[in-house]
Amino acid sequence: MSQSTVDLFKSAVLELLEETFERSHGIYLDRNTSLFETLDTITAAEASRPVSATCASIAAQVVHTTFYLDVLMKFIETGANERVDWGEIWRTVEAVTPEDWDVHRAGLRAAYDRLRGVVTSYQGFDNEDALGGAMGMIAHSAYHLGEIRQALCTVRQG
């Protein structure tokens, strides 16, 4: 891949991450439905309610997304592909206080900000794994945004 193609790819990845996390550009989200815009409307009480007896809370979705980004960035930066317990968050994150909720949202923001820096400086978008990984992080994050928005429909019903 030529350097100009790598730069175009990085630009597209950053734009899609921005759409998913910060604000819609009209690529695939409606206005005011990005992850941070959505989370700003959710109270700690709403974030604490599981959608059903077998589903996680919105707080768990946020903590999972943060964990995913952290694991991904560690892999990008070091190549370390360590075994992690992907299920721990789903088993342990339940009710959150308003303070906990603020901490979880700030943690996601910090992970996202760091991710933008990693993508901007990364020079390895010249192989299938890196390209697929970048697309995967966008899809995975957008998936959890959808899970959170769908959960709100249930959480706010009653």
C-alpha cells in the first residue's frame, strides 16, 4: 500500500471512529446518536439496570468497550497477544453509583482519545491483519453503541 493510500485509510478510520464515538457525519449514524452523546443522556440508575435477567447493564457495555480498546491498543503497540478474560466484565459489572458512572465514562473517553493518537501515529497499515483490526475496532465499537441504544429502549420503558 502506498503512503498516500495509508494516509487515506487512516483518515477514513479516524472519521469513522469520530462518527461512532463523538458526533455523526451522516456516514451511518443519525444526528446526536454517537456513543458519547448517548452516554451523556444516561443516568447511573439507568446504566445499572440490566436489560433482562440474562443481559448485561449499560455500565457493563461501557466497561467492556473500554477494555476492548485497551486490549487492542496494547496489541497494536507491543504485538502482545495475551490471554484475557473477556467474560469477567459481563459477570462482575452491575450497579454503579453516579461517581462510578462518571469514572466509567471518563475511562472510555480516555481510551478513545488514546486510540485516536495510536491510529494517527501507527505506520503499519500495510498488511491484512492491521487493516482487518482497524475495521474490526470500528465495527465492534459501533456494535456496542447499538447495544446501548437498544438497551435504552427497554431501560426507559418503566
